[in-house]
Amino acid sequence: MKKLVALAAMLAMALTVSACGSNGGGSGNDGGNSGTDAAKTLIVYQNKAEVTTPMQDYAEKWGADNGVKVVVKTCTGSCDYGAAMKADINAGETPDIFVIEGITGYNLYKDIMEPMDGEAWVDQTQYEFVQDGKVYGYPVAVEGYGLAYNAEILEKAGVDPKTLTNLPAYEEAFAKIDGMKDELGLTAVVSLVSAEGSTWVLGNHNFAGYLSSGLAYDDTSVTDMALKGEVDAARLSTYADWVELLFNYTDKKMLTVNSNDEQMAEFGAGKYAFLHQGTWADQPVLEAGGTFKMGFAPHAPLGAEETNGLFAGAPSWYCLNKDSANLDLAKKFLNDLCFSEEGQKMMTEEVGLVSAFENNTHRPTGPLSSALADWIEQGGTAYSFTNQYSLPDGFNMNTLGPIYGQFALGNIDKATFIQMFADAIATLGK
Amino acid sequence: MAAKKKTLTSRKRADRLTYMLFLAPALLSFLLVIAVPFFMGIYFSLTNWTGITQSGFDFVGLQNYINSIKDIRFQYSSMITIVFALINFISVNVVAFSLALLVSSKIKGRNIYRTGFFLPNLIGGIVLGYIWQFIFNNVLISIGENYGISLLANTFFLTDPKLAVLALVIAGTWQYAGYIMMIYYTALQNVPKELLESADLDGANAWQRLRHITIPMIMPAFTVALFLTLSSSFKSYDVVMSLTNGGPSMLWQGQAIKATELISVNIYNTASVNNLMAEGQARAVMLFVVLVVVSVIQTSITKRKEIES
């Protein structure tokens, strides 16, 4: 009897401990055998799926030329980069080059980050990550989003995307397209999802409309207010109108149960006129057969007030581990990535990203990335790409996410939606 | 006499050394892999550790535990985990025991059934979750549309909090029942045929034979099966992550929260998404304590019912 109880307790202990252990672990995709021959190995730990193979090929050649073995590790999709980094750091295997996605990453890793002021690449970009007057991050690319549209469908429906700069214009256009759904072969007007697990887009990209639309690129006033727990009531009210409009023109299945994968694929298949995603959707949209012409229209979260900018900027930055045994090689790796023809081509034409560097004239071929590259070339307005990431970790997905979900399911009305947002933001001030 | 005694003790000593040597590998790995991290975990739950060793951290006492208990989402997670665990616990065992009776009867093709029922257990929980997500989001709906069953066509299982819990139970049972069935099946093979035959001759019907002979004879299997299902139900994680991801959202005490965020998912979200590593650890410690208490109670109850043989 006693033995059995002891055994049960032991088993329970073993099971819980291992369960908790694996929670923090994450599943890194190891690109090679790290750890061996540490002095001659440069570990690049990045988080973009599309970068993996091209960078591995590039790094292999670069490594051969520079007498070092470069291991490109990737953690993307269901792999939790933050958790995997923690595991690596605690295991004493901190990568030489790693990725941050903004101020949160900086705060997590600032103790191990090497400043890069004076590096040659810094003069070629306006997107480097700067904190306290020091350069800490090499911009991986420029990404951006607005409301992506299928230009062919808009043309058939007689909607000029250039007119989509405020809420009344969108209301009119959505109603017009909605009335022609059968004729155009559409399921609904907008492809947008709110299911749990896919709330990143709403909580971050859509919420950016409240935080940054219509403001100067470096204007953080609304974000600062939110961090103090204060709400700009007028902005929040027109923002709720915008969310309501988007939800009203998305079908129930897409809005409430589908995932981001289906959201992008169905747009690519021509079943929706608009897609609430950004340049990163190129690959899935193309795979679903989306070869039609696309563009981005600005979000309209300010009601009748005109908004003419896209949210664009560097999504992530490469950072250096200051304790790296190969710090000089790591710096050279980044400079070569910026200046060498191979590096420039790899990041743009092969990977399909818009370069953050002025000296790089190569362009990506993906339809959405091309649209953004055009926008940048034409000197289009940009709104902050990062304000939403200064909110505490998990706030956007775990706190705001379910509120969007309730609004999408029709369980709360717009007034409650606004009130719950105000309440949620108020908790930030504590 | 004295000399003999001496040789005995020295042999005893040598024996003890041998035992220790044999024990050492298991004991050492247990200490290193389980005991040490476990106590480190308890220690970290009393600090404000963020998951990075270099940053340093301060001792904050029971603050993480207090914050957790005050957190509405954690309260809801604890409650829904208990509800889910109970339903899942009953569902898995009822299905598993019925299947075990089925495959140990003389039914045709029982070997195929045995393998078939066990098969879902070989599919990883993540894959299984996606399979069932597809069934709930697409298959059921298109069946409803094609056969004109409007209830099926218009019900999104995963948007209703109650149905979403049910969906988790269905997927969980589908995955785990085959495994538990094997435990019951093995035990059923060891029930002496003579007992059943003589009961049959005495006029006991099938239900009476099951109730008064088979079930008491396989009580040890119940102890094991109930323990396994109870602890695994409390710790369900992978199926939840891929099937519902904590969704749908729901209103609870005036806040919008995730309806199927079971406690292990809540621990993950706290530790890795909200980046409150120490608070997540504190919640894991609480889960551990609850699990030990529940398991000890359950095993001592079922153990009492076992027949001493």
C-alpha cells in the first residue's frame, strides 16, 4: 500500500516535471551539429522559414571562403523562438547571431548584446535598431502591410483602390463588392481570422491602426498613453467602427474558426477581394494560385479622416552576442550580407524580402513584396511598424485577442467592445 | 565464532557496495534529470526570474503564487481543467473498458479491432489535434450541407465554449482509449476461466459475472488505468494546442478569456507568451501539488478495492 502511494507520487512528480520541462524547451530545427569545434563555428539563429534554405546555401559558401563553419538554425512557425533562445542561453550555447523583433527582445537580451556602431552597413539603411543612442540590430528586411487587395476583382467591381483612404470610402466599396459576390465568385469581401491561436494579426497588425495610424513614423504618443493606462476615446471609437466594418464583411467561418493558413490560401484562390495580411503572405498566396495583380490600401481606423500610409518597417533585426568567440567573423558576416552581390541577391530575389538597404537594387518577385517595394520607391507614407510591440508581452494576443474573438462571435456589441478595450488598456497603467 | 561473524559482516558490506553500484546509474540520472530540476523549479517559482541566467533575479517570496491565484484567467483555467479532466477521465475509461470487453470476446476479427483501436495512440497529439480540427471545421459542416442536416451545417463546434470542451474530450478519448484498452485487455486475459464457468453453471448472468467476478479480479488494472488517465487528463497540452489553441473566446466575470485554456496551456502562455517565467513555474508547482494529492487519493481508494491474492 505505502509502496504504491510512494510510486504514484513519484510517477506524478516525474510526469509533471518532464511536462513542464518540455514546455520551456521549444523545438529548434538544428541546421547542423552545433557545439562541435566551437572556436570555428558561427551559429546564426534566425526565425524566418523562407530564409532557411537560401541562407544555408549562402552561409556554406561564405563559410568556406572565411574558414569557418556557419550553422544556420531556424525556429519558426509553431517553434517558439523566445523559449528556444532561453533554452540555448541556459545551456551555454548562445548563438553568435540571433534575432530580436523589437524592444521586448532588446529588454530580454540586452545583457548579452554587442553594439554595432561604426559598422559599414549602418550608413546604408534607415531601419537599424537603435537603443540609448547605440546601434544594436541589423535590419533583416523591410516588411509592410495595409489591406491587401486583389486588383483584378476591384477592377471588375469598378472600385478604384486609390480612393480607399477613409472609412466612408471603404463602406461604399465593401457594400458594392458584397453586392456582386456571386458575379465575382467571392465567398466574402474580406479575408480575416479571429480564432484563438491566430489573433496575432488582429492584436498586433490591426491594433496598430489605433496606435499609429495618421501619426508621424516616430510618434509614440498614443502608445505612451496606453502604457500609462489611458485611452484616446475618439480614436478608440473610430477604431471600433473600422473593426466592425471588417468583421461585417468577413464570412462567419473564416472569421471565427479558420486559421491564418486558410485565410491566405483562400485569398490566393481568388475567393476574397481583400486580405488582412502583409508582405510575408507572398508565398502562401502564390502557392494557392494567387498570380493576379495585388496592392495594398491603407487601413481606415480614423473614421472620415484620411489615412494614406502603410505600416512598414523592419520586422526583425540580427544582433550579435557580445560573448561570442567569433565576434569579428560575425560582424563580417553581416557586412558581407549587406555589401556582397551574393548576399544582396540572396535576401531579395531568392528569399523574396524587400531590402532595408539603399545600396541594394535587387527586388523581390512576390506580388505583395513588389507592391510594397513600389510604394517605397514612390515615396509613399509609412506608419510605425513597431509601436504595438512596446506593449507588454502577451497583451495583444492573450488579453486583446479574446475581446476581438467575442466581438467576432457577436457575443458583445460595439459599445462593450470599446469598454473592454478601455478596461484592458487601463490595466497597463498599474 | 568471532571469525565467522566477521566474515559475515564483511560479506554484507561487500553486498551493500554491489547494491549501491547497481543502483548508482538509476539513482544518479533520477537525481540529475528529475530531482535537481524539480527543486530548482520550486526555487525559481519564488523569484522574479525571466528565463535568462545572465540577467540575475531577486527573491520575491510567494508573490508569484499570490498573483496567479488572483488572476481570473488562472482561476478559470483551474476550473475548466477539473471539469475537462473529470469528463475525459470517465469517457476514456468507459470507452476503453467497453472496447477491452469487445476485443476479448469471441467477436470475429478481434485482432484487427485490437490493433485498430490502439492505432490512434501512435499518432502524435499535435497531428491528431489538426485532424480533429479539420473534422469539426470542415467535414461535419460539409456532411451537414450535403445531407441537409441544418444543425450540423450551422454548428461550428469550436466557437462554442461547451462544445469546444466536448471536442477536446472526443479527441482525447479517441487518442487515449486504445492505450488504456490494452491495459484492461491484458488484465481480462488473466481472469481464471474456471471461476467464470462455475458462476455460469450456478446461473449467474453476464452482468452478474462481470460485476462480481471480472471487475474485482482486474482491480489492479483499474488502479493503473485510472491513475494514468487522471494524471494525463490534468496535463493535456498537445491536443489542446493544435485543436482549439485555447479558443474560443468567452466572457467570464466581465473579462474576455480563452474558454479551453487548460492549466498546462495557461502555464505555457504565462511563461513563454507573457514572458513571466517564474510565475509560470509557480503555476506548474501548484499543478504538481494538486496532481499528487488527487493521484494519492485515487490510488488509495482503488487499491483498497483490490483483492489480496
